[in-house]
Amino acid sequence: MSAPPYDAFNLADHVGDDPAHVAANRRRLAEAGGVPVGDVVWMEPIHGRTVVRVDDDSPRHVPACDGVVTVTPGLVLIALAADCVPILLADPAAGVVAAVHAGRHGVRLGIAGVAVRAMQDEGARADRIEALLGPAICGRHYEVPPEMQRDVERHAPGSAVRTASGTAGLDLRAGIDGQLRAAGVGTVVHDPRCTYEDPDLFSHRRDGVTGRQAGLVWLAP
């Protein structure tokens, strides 16, 4: 429903899009997933390391957090992103899932490990957790100052790369992969798409004012 620069399927209500268009897109998303729109849980990301447990009684708009975890079947957890990494986590045997928004600050603060520990608090086992790192800006296009690169690399080894121009860059998915494996996660899968390169995906660094795509995870009721 959204018009440029948010076209066509923006799912974020904090980027300047018409609220009616966002609401229509969210209804269409729920319909496509075969879930009630009232069972979809949205975060208000703040680029931190806060992970919140949600259940049937929780608000469907969770303020000031970058991760949500649940053991409640039917609740659909959403991670919005447009260059940051949407992380979807599941331990199907324990019946625990989580969605995480991980930008540079979140990676530096170890949000992925915090989410794993929150899942373990609900009965998950790290070696059974399956992680999907969704589309995000790739290291070829994520240029940062060298001192920033060194700082993130200290907290997320493997994230420091060279960009297509030969300058200092960050590969956030590589850093998150290392953090998850250090936490004991058994399976980490990467969606290889780069938001900056793919015209079908929103990219804040490429376009400035833009929409947000979503990663979804839920336990089947």
C-alpha cells in the first residue's frame, strides 16, 4: 500500500510512512502468514541489548527493546530492519523462539548472546538453537571509520573487512555468527542478500528515507 519512498511493503510505523498504509501492510502480512493480526508482536528497536519475554498477556508493541523471546504458540515475533541484521532463533524441541534486531551498536553490545541466554532461561539448549541471519548490508558497502571498525572487531571478532573501495568496513553477520557460535549455538544460516545491493530490499544507507522489511518467527499453535 505504501507510496514512494516506502513502496511497496513497508512494515515500520516509525519512519514517516502513512499510518494507514502501514496498518494495511501489516494486515496483509498477517493474512499471508495465516495468523491473526492481533497475534503479531512488534518491537521498538533502540540499538541496545534489551531482550523481553512476551506471552499472551504482553502488549503487541513492545517498547525500547531489540529482542523478544516467547514460549507461547501462535505469537509471531517480528524483527524489522533496513541494513541492520534481523536474527531469528528457534529451539523447536524446547518450544522457544526469539527475534532480534542487531545493528552495529547491538552487535558491539552482544545482543545475540543476550538473546541466547534469554532463551536458555526458558528451557532452550544452545546446541539445539537454530539461527537465521536475514538480509543486511554486506561488508562491501558498510564503510566505517577505522577506529570504529577496530572497536566492533574487539567485541565481535571476524566483523572487520575491507569494502569494495578498499576502506575499513564491517560485516555484521560475520561478527554475529562468531558470537552465536561462541554462545554454543549449533546451527547458523546466512541469507546472503545485501540490502544495499538488492533493489527489492529497503536500505537506509543506500536511500536515506526508506521503509523496513521484517523477519518473522513463531511457534505453530
